[in-house]
Amino acid sequence: MGRTRVTLADVAAASGVSVTTASLVLTGRARELRISEAAERRVRSTALDLGYRRGTLVTGPRPGRSRTIGFVLDTIASTGLAGDVLSGALEAAHRRGFVLFVGETGGDPVEERALFAAMCDRRADGIVLAAADTRVVALPDGPHHVPADARVVALPDGPRHVPADTRVVALPDGPRHVPADTRTVALPDGPHHVPAVLLNATNASRPGLPSVMPDERQGGRSAARVLVEAGHRRGVHLIGVGPRGVPPGGVAAVERLVGIREVFEAAGVEIAGAHCCPKWTPEDGYDATRRLLSAHRPRALVCFDDRLAFGAYQALAEAGLSVPGDVSVLGFGDHPVASWMRPRLTTVALPRHELGARAVGVLVEMLERRPRGVRSSLVHRVPMPLREGGSVAPPQR
């Protein structure tokens, strides 16, 4: 029996709208003709659920490679940070003889599914799903595997590094620690039919899907060594994480904290305080540092994001404290703002260009190995390099 093709009338009936309305939505004219946002989302979601394709339904076996890769970002591709990742991916694809199809979703799961489906319809050989911020995603079998109140986070060496209020969530393939903002990402027909790689994301719900991640734990160790080698042993405060937890979605924060603690414990360094920030913005860094200065005189601040460090600089300056003469400051990310701070911030960089290149490389290796049944490693970690500025000095005696 052949596959019954889903028609536009089927989509309209299931969505509770007219065929004309469904057609206008699916041809991109909903906003122009003032169709409600709720109706538009309902039609698009129904079309995806039913498997509707506007004349591009692919049936039968795929007749060989297309030499194309779908690259889906959950942020705007034209931003500087995403642009660096995309630049690395484009270069790697070009070297391997592939063309990159790029799409951006703004984090909208309906748009995400539509992009995946469109790329598969156009015979993309594989897909890279890239996240702007390190996250955990849940791939099919659906959102019921990830409770809304789940907390932080999957670590390689067990729950002892997880904050005390973490809840253990029982998923079908064993207990996992899942962040509260975990999203379900539905790859068309599952990752076994279309090879896929996660970039800056790990998989919460099923094994076997490779991911490419910055080595946040190694980055934490590098940051801690800078302070240890400068002679810091006391008065070190953390800005961005707190004694009871990390911000929502704090996968990177937990990994960085583990690396920092490893080095500090070995060197006998005490963490004098930790100050959680709901978001990693300059305002949060400024407020946290002001609160800290009202009660303590720190010797060093480890800011878990360069934007936090930018705010910390302002609070220190207002208090009449100099960097690094009075207080040493470290950051993470190598955000563009770091190069404009004076003194220039010492920061552990996110290797964005290398992450994009590695993700494409892993996917191409999967495509080349697939006929021979060779499995790729599940997690590929990219080292985070240290960018030395002038914001760290030996502590005052």
C-alpha cells in the first residue's frame, strides 16, 4: 500500500479553519492578511503533526548524497557570537565539499520543527542543531519525559557536584539531572533516519546522538590556575553562581564550578563567597558586586561571564577600588565587551569558530562511517583557551 498524502483540506479540518486560511498561513501570508497569531501557530503545528508538505513530499529511498548539511540555530545568525560559530561551520563544510543550509528559529519549537522538515524534504544529508547558550535538549519521545519542575544538570561524574536542591528525574533510560528550561526538539523521523549532531547542547532523553561542547570544566580549571599562580589563596568570591544553586539552565556554570573547585581544593584555596545572579548581564554583575562590597573586601572575583565582569568593574570603580591593584577580576566567554574593558579583562574564551567547525566535522565523519556501522563518540569537547589581559595581579599584602 502506498502512503496516503495529507492534503491541505486535511490540515484545515484538523486546525478548525477554512482551506483558504490554511493556505494563506502555509504560504507565509498570515501576517499580511491579519490572520491571528493563535490560528497561524495552530495551522503550522497541525501541518507538521500530520506530515503535510506543499508539493515537496519525499517518498521512497534517498537516491544518494546531496552534499548538503542543514544548520539550525536557535538565535539570530547575524549576531556576532552566532556568526563566529557559523563561520567555522561554513569553512569546515567548504573544505569537505558540502554546502550549508542555514536556518534560525529564535527558540520557537514550531519553527524548529518546520526547519527540520524543510531541510529533510530538500534531502539534507544531516543536520546540526546549534544552541546559543549551553543547554540540555530532549529528543523524541516527547515532552512528557521532562517534568516542568526538573532542576539542574547532567554531570559526567555523578550527583555529588549538583546543588542540594537538585531533583533527580527518572527518564526511560535511567535517572538524569535535567535543567528546568530543557526543551524537546523533534527531529523528523528521529535521529536514526537523518544523522544529526548537537552543538553546545547535550541530549537528556536518548543515547546515541553526538554532541559538540566547549570543555567548560577545563575552562574552570584554567581560570582557577590563573589566580593560584598569581598567589591568591583567600578572599576569592564567585559572581554568577551561589551557595544554593546556579541560574536556570546553568549547565555551563556547573561545569565551570567543578573545574574551579578541583584546582582550588588541590591548592588549598578557600572560596570566600558565591553570589548567584538570575541572569548574566552587566546589571546583575554590578548589583551582585555592590552587595558583596557592602559586607566584604574581596581580593579576587571570578565572574562566570564577561558581562558580569563588566558590571563588577563599574561597582569596584564606584567603591574606589582598582583592577587589578585592589581586586583581581576574571571572566568567561571572551565576549566582545572584554576587549573594551580597561584594563583588558583576562577571560577564558568560548571557542565559537572551532565549535562550528567541529560540529560539521563530526557530522561528516558520521556520514562517511555510516555504511560501515562505525559509531561516533557521543561527546566531543573543544578546549577553551585563556585570553590573558591585565585584570589579574598578586594580592596586596
